[in-house]
Amino acid sequence: MSDPVFLITGASSGIGAETARQASAAGYRVVLAARRRERLDALVEELGGADRALAVACDVNDEGQQKAMVEAALATFGRIDVVFANAGMGGSPGGFSGADTSVWRDMILTNVYGIGLTLRHTIAALRESRGHLLITGSAAGRVTIPGSMYSATKWAVSAIGYGVREELRGSGVRVTLIEPGVVDTAFFDEPPEHGLVPADIARAVLYAVSQPRYVDVNEVLVRPTPPEDDDAAAV
């Protein structure tokens, strides 16, 4: 089979799972990586079974598991054309003066170190395919949010995206930062009143990868449309 291969971390729910659905519909074979294997197995069946999708249990903080993820993808499908480094986690309330520091540690490892490990172990395959690397940043990585270690990790993700783009300059590999605003995902206990849904971000991902090879979409910032005020809504 010659269909291109799309690898997604954090694929068991939310933006990752919806991107897998849209990538599969666009003709990609997909590699689904996350810690929750049972959710991945269900998604594999939804997307057409083992010929079209591969589930890999992977904690992105574990370098051995990331290396094994890439090896499994190449052994099964023979190539990797797109990598979406999407795994991430949110923080806890309290700011720098009161937040749970153990949550900081896990979040920094997942949002920064985990992204770095994904890049470390997929870049060789992307160079081979002259493929496309996408990284989930955040609108929070562009603004100052008081007391937010989460925002700090997403500023770091932006820096990783800029840095890896320069490292890969001239290789044929395109690099895109996907920067969502508020999205209704598992980060929130209750749905945000004015938020995007995962399908909105997945469409942005597929937009970037569907461009002609000479078009390199560097960043996609996607925010909800501000709610209309009462006067505008009455017009």
C-alpha cells in the first residue's frame, strides 16, 4: 500500500482523535499513540481496522516508548509522512504562589520534554519522506497569562517549533505550529461557554498538510469568534 502515513500522539481523545478521523477520511493510514490503549483500539476499528490504523500505547515522557512507537510505525507501514506532536496536559489553579508543584512537573515533562522526544525519534523518518511535522502549541503561548505555568510550557513549545523549523530548513520537511484558543476537551470539567470543538482544530491541521509542497504554513492560530453583544445580535 502506498497511502501516506500520519502519526499522532495524544490520539485517544479530543484533538488527536478527531484529527485521526479526518486524516483517515483524507486517505491517510494513521498511527495512533496515547497511554490509554483501550480507547486507541476502539478508534482503530472505527477507522477501518489494522490495514488502515495502528494503535501504540505510549507515554510521551518515556523515551523508550517513543522510540518503540516509531519502530512499530515503520515496521507496520514502512514510512511516516506526517507527525502531529499533539500530546499535552493542562495545569492546576493557584498560580506560581499556590499551584500543585507535582502537576507542574508532570505538565512540563509532557508539554515540553515529551514534544522534544517525539521530534527526536521521528525526524529521521520525516527527512526520508520529506514529510510534515505539526506541533500543538496554544494561543496561551503568545500572550502573558498571570501565574500560568501552562502558558509558560506553551511558550516553550513555540520556541521548539521555531527552532526545529530552522534545523530542518532545506530538508524538504515542513513545520507547522497549531495554536488553538479555548477548545472543549478533557482539559475542562465543564464545557467552556464560548469555545471551539476538536473538529475545528483538526480541520486546521488538515488544511496545513493539504497545501502544495511549495506552501509551508508556519503557524495556525485558531480562536473562537467573540460572542456577539446584545446590540449587534439585534441588528
